[in-house]
Amino acid sequence: MARLPRLIIPFQPHYVIQRGSNGQVIFHDAADYSAFLGWLRSAAKTFKVALHAYVLMPDRWHLLASPSDESGLGKMMQWIGRYYVPYFNQKYQRSGTLWQGRYKTSIIDAEQFFLMCSRYLEFCPVQDGLAVSPGDYPWSSYAHHAGYRPDPIVTDHPLYWALGNTPFEREAAYIKLTEQGLTAAERARVDAAVLKGWALGSDKFKGALERTLKRQVLPAKRGRPKKPAAASGAAISSQPPGGGAQSEG
């Protein structure tokens, strides 16, 4: 089945993951991380994408971002590749692609999942054994959210601002949320949505998206549709049963 086009909605947060090809390392040293962040900041500004949270891992990077139009996110990702990949290939005397196929993205039901996703990605270095706590890892937005240092790349989401009336209150509330951690089920839910490209939200949120966009945003149910029960003694209609999700080519 042909894959569906990306689901991008302006001013809605999207979780984005891009991995190195075959799990290879894409950041070797501090210069690599710094160079990438510089291009990321420029690309986000150029294509009007608000970056709310990020983490750069040795073999992948995660973003939580809200584009201002339907094309900005894709253009930003392409622009970063046009600058960072040649830089990396020249520095490490290699050629060819650096990324593992297309980047993965999932539109987020902000009210329910924005803060969860922000904490999820900033906790990745701890999850992978690269840091004892999120604050120990230098290549993420956690230091900004926790008030350790401002990060010019980050555009604070309204839900972050809603954590408190002052910077101190917001930072303290965010640290407390992060310390609570995420359950294995919560992490698995984020993983499944992003890696498969499905919306991350309640069934009500997903249903509203389908009605508004008139396209599939939920996984199709497996198996054949159930046949309608025939009435006793009645002839069976020759018409095929209606309904069922249709895939887009």
C-alpha cells in the first residue's frame, strides 16, 4: 500500500525524529553538535517554524516544533540536510546519505500530550545512559526549560508558560514534572505514534482531524470488514458491504 502523505497542520505541535543511516553516529564531537544547532536555528527562523523542545543524540535527533504553514517543516528539514550532510561528509571523509530515509513525524494533541512529549525527548539521554539526569546533558532544551540557561533556539509553547506566572514558577513546575518521569506505557505510546506517523492524541482528537481533513489519521483496522447479517429467508444482496477505511495512493 502506498504511504500516506505527511500530516502537517500549521501552528500545531509536531514531534519529529531523524536518525542516522543504519544507526550510524551523526554527531561525533562538540563542534558537530554546535554546527548543527546553528543551522537548525537559522532554518527554523527562515521557514518560520517554532522549536519548542529538542535533543541531539549521537545517532539521532528529536524536535517538538510548530510550523506556521504546511510546507515550512519539510523545507526546514531539507535545508538542514543540505548544510549539515556536506559538512559531515567532508569532515569525516565519507560520501552518500547520512539520514535513515524520511524523517518521522506525528501531530500532537497539545493539551494532552505536549508536556509529555517535551519531557520524553529531553529524557532520552538518561534513557540511553548518556547522562545521570536531563540537566547533565548539554545538547537539549532541558536547560532552558529548567532555568539553567536561556536557549535562543527555543520558542516557549503557551502550555509551558501556563505552568506558572513567573519564570521561577514555570521552571520549578517543569523540573517537578520531569522528576516524576514517564511510564513505560507512555513512552511506548509516543514511540508508536511517531515511528508510524500517526497522530498522537485522544480518539476524539483523531476523529476531529479525520472529519476536518477528510483523510485517514487512524491506523486501518486489520482483516476484512464484517459481512452484514442476512435476514432469515431473505435473499443475500449482490452489492458489496459499504464502509471501511480507504488508503490513499
